[in-house]
Amino acid sequence: MIKFLTFFILTFLVLVSTNAKENIYLIENNEIYLENEGNILALRQSSKNIAFKNAFFILARKILEPKDISKLQQIDNLNIENFVLDFILQDEKISEINYFAKVSVNFNPEKIRIFFSKLNFKTKTHISENYLVLPIYKKFNTLYLWEDDNYWYDNLIAEYDKQGLLKLFFPKKSHINKFRISSSQVLDEDMNIVKQFLGYHQKKSAIILYLDEKYNHEKKKFESDLKFRIFNKNKFSDLNVLTDKIFNRESESSQVGMIAKLAINELQTWWKKRIEDLDDQLDVINSFYLSLKLNDLKKNLFVEKKIRSVLSSGEMILTELNKDYSVYKVTSEYSLEQLNLILESSEIRIEKNLSLENHYTVSY
């Protein structure tokens, strides 16, 4: 067994060192359960094929529109292995009856992009900034945030997909966080406290998920109300991502788990919609000059790489280079607002150079 695992890992590649949190093409922990029919090599091959297929459709659901998923499922003889960059068997357990394997699969972004492009499928791969989540739970007139009894918090984390396009950060339940911010301060929208809390956790924006669950003794039913708020750029505003039609406000039992699943799905849809709004605006070519200071070469290379990853080939051309800065001509269908939204996750922002017309700089 040890000999096989070593051979498996060395022969069938080791996952690249890309940070899994930033690599949406890496689908981890695909669990495969099969009946042990005696042929271990055949079981391993079957589990690999199943893991590839499962991972491929998980990725597809992340980056494609629902209507394209149904079209994709109708394609016969998909050679999914052709899209795999590398994979690793993380765990394997064999008994006389059952076979279990856990496989992580890393897909080749360029091959995936080309394949979906040929099918005229529009992909969405822009990752959001890291939103800090404040999950407030009101149960029988008691508020919970960092308390152990905040089951709303627990269910939201259980439903959250760390490998998705939407990045969420859940501060730990702790007495320290209780001391720093309370549920009442969040609900009262105390801007200074929220800003301080964000600063401590090195985040810029917060999403407030407020679930109010009551028990109506006359109806003998639970009544649930869910509200979304966002704190961004020093202001609070509603996130209109959920309607009463999505779940019944009244039920015979608590709906915390089900509502958590719906809430996470709605947030993911909200982020995808922001990307769709960008795509719908791509009808004007924007051209401007971007200056990058050269006093920190490592930082400069990082910023350049991130901006180039957003733009297409040939849309960022070096036009001037001296000892202080480099100047690039950027030509893109993206507006400055759109570029800044995409670059939020990398903490990069393109800003107007007030001294030169049509020139911009980068804050990071």
C-alpha cells in the first residue's frame, strides 16, 4: 500500500503550490465510496474517473451560468482527464466490503477556458474581496453573535464553500471578539466600532446576516425573518438578495440549517450578478496610462502580474521606463470601476493622477 501511494503521488503528479483559497480550479476533498469487488487496480481507476467527473461539474457550477450546466450535462464522451493539470490521492481505505478514496483535482485554467469558449459558454472567474461576516442570531428575544449557542453562525460556516468565487471571513467565536464588538452595536450600525473591528481583522467590508427566529404560540409555528446588510466604503446599505418567495417564513420546526444554505447560495448569486453587470457593460474601449513606482520591485511585479491577469493579451503595453517608475498604456473594455471591483480581492486600486490627464496610479 505504501509503495503504491508513493508511486501514485510521484507518477500522477503533485498538486501545484498555488494557494487553494485563491485557486478556484482546485477542487479538494472529492470523496468516493465504492463496493470492493476484489480488483484494487480497477477500483482505483474507477475512483479516479469518478473524482475527475465530480470535480469537473463542481467547477462548472462555480463559473458557468445554470443554463449552460444543463447543456454541458448533455455532452457525451467528455474526456475530462484532458483538462486535469494534476491531482493527488489524499486518503484511501480498503475493507473486504468497501473502498473509500479522497481525491483533490486541479484543472488547467487555459484548457478549461478554451473548451467552454468553443461551446460559447460565458465563464465567471473573478474572485471577490474577503468580506467579514457578522452573523447575528435572534432566538426567543435573545441575541447571539460570538456565543457558543449561535447555531446560525455554525450552519453558515458549514454551507460556505471556501473554494468559490465569493470569499467570506468568519471571525472566531471568542471572548476577545465579544469585547471588540457586540450584536447590538452592529444592529445599531455603530460605524466607528465596525471600522475598528474590520481594521483589527484586516478587512475592508462586512456583510451582516441577521436571522430573527420566533415561536408563535398561537399558531404553534416558528417564524423566521432574514435580513442582509453590507458595510462598505464607510456606509451601511441593504443587500437585496433574498425574497420571501425563497423560503416560507412559517414552519413547524426551526429552519436555521435550511435558511443558512439559502443565504450562502444567495450571496454567491449576488457576487455572480455583480460580475454579470460588469460583462453587460463591456461595449466601450477604455484607454489610459498607468504608472507603477519602481521603489519596491517585488511589489511592482506583484501589482503588474495581478493587473495583467485581468486583462487580455496585448492590453497592457510598456511605453516608458525610467529609474523611478514604469508607464503602461492600458486598453480594455473594462472601465476603471470594473477593474477596481475585480482587483479588490488583491487589495489593489487604480486611482486618478490629478497632475496628469488620463494618467493613473496604483494604491496597494
